[in-house]
Amino acid sequence: MNPRIFVGVAVAALAAILGGILIMGPSIDIESPQTSGDSDIPQIRPLEIELEEIVVSKISERSATIDVAFEITNPNDRSMIVTTMDYQLYETGYSQSEQLGGGQIGHRAEGMVEFGSNYYTLLGGNSIILRDEIVLRNSGNTPELWSAFESDTNTWKVSGVVFYNLSSMTSGQENELFFEFTQ
């Protein structure tokens, strides 16, 4: 037998099947479930953040080291991922608007898949303390700020934002929690 006959029959059969599907149209009825405003899906509550401490831990004529700690609490039953926390530090006795320091704790993923990311998994009902250290250099132009460091009479303002997701980097959207503390 000629192989061209078998190929021709197969192509004709495939065309007949596709033509039948196009003529008949879809015959599957999909019913969508009725949803109400009072669903049983638990709502995700935002994370809670507190300023744990701000301490001038080391001071010399040339530099001052400030330790900052934040406590982040997950009030949900599900785990959350804290990707980053950005913050700014102000000494309000010196200036209300001039930022002394700040930083970023954690790491936001830049691409689709990233290995070795520095983010924090926060289990449901638990908390974590994130710490950072800021080193300020004494330029000699701010003697009133340095005397406040030496006498421990600083008044602080810390503001920033925490970025977090549900327990998977791919589930849900990225959430933001803005904060501002004075001490």
C-alpha cells in the first residue's frame, strides 16, 4: 500500500473531527457558585509593628553608633513573609526634617526566581525582632547633636514601611504597612 493514502485518510479524519467540534460548539455548562458578602473565607489582618528600642550604644569624638530594633507581630493564623523594611531616623531635638540615618532590613526579590534572598518568614501568631545599626560620623558641624548623644537626651522619630506577602512569594499581592514612632 501507498503511505500517502494513510496520511491522506488521517488528515481527512482529523479535519472531520475539528469541523464537527466547530459546528457543534461547546456543550459544557459551567455553573458558577453563588457568593455572598458574608463568606467563610478568613480575612488577612495586617502585620503589627512596634519600636522596640533606640539606643546610642557607642559614642566617641569621631562617631556614634545607634542600635534600632523593631518588633513585627503576625496576628493571623497563616504564615507571612516580610520581604523588606525601609526606615528613616530623625533626632527631633536637632531637626524635625533632617534625616540622620536609616536603612533597609531584608531584601526584595528583583527577578522571577532569586536564590539566597534575605527575607523573614513570620509564622502565624508569632513575632520577630529586626535589628539594625547606624554609624554616624562626627563632622564637627553639629555640636548640639553630639552633646545630646553624650547626655542621652535624644528625642527620636522613626518612620518607614514594611513590605510583606502571604506565606508564598507567589500567592497574594505585596502588602505595605506604613509606620511612624516618636520616642
